[in-house]
Amino acid sequence: VDVTIVVNRHPAVFGLSMENMKGTVAYLEELGVDVTKVVNRHPAVFGLSMENMKGTVAYLEELGVDVAKVVNRLPTVFGLSMENMKGTVAYLEELGVDVAKVVNRLPTV
């Protein structure tokens, strides 16, 4: 993890609990994501609630997508409004888009 990037993008990291940060890292590792990439690209992940992160993961799993791939590609997914995400997915499905198929085919960056 590039500490300079983390501090510049999310200076509030200094006020966060070390236990919560360790818990976030452990959860990301459990998901099989590239923790360094995710934290460098979206350091605010340390300030997100574990409950919300788990809710996002559960929804992505419900959609049948590769969660690790989505999080590696778009770490900000944890900060998205669940209501908006569900609305967008529902609309795309109304249009006949197989959302899981499209998301699973996204290239890994």
C-alpha cells in the first residue's frame, strides 16, 4: 500500500480505529481481492461500515458476478448507493441486458 496515496486521498485515515482498518483488510483478503490495489485506488474503504460492505458483496453474489473481479476493477462499488445500484440493474435487465454476463466479462485492470 502506498501510504502517501492513502493519506493524500483520505486524510481521515489518521482518525480511524486500527482494529477497524485491520478488519477491513482481513475482509478484503477473504474476498480474494488485491488489497493493495483496492486501498490505493479507494482509501476511503477504511472508513466504510463492514455491514454496508457485506451488503454490497451479498448483492453482487446474488447477481452472480465475480465479486473479487468487480471490487478489483471498481473498488468504489462499496460506496455506491444500494438503492441506485439495484435500480440501474433492474433497468438494464428490463432492456434485456444480462448484467452478470456483462460484468463478468469486464477486463481486470
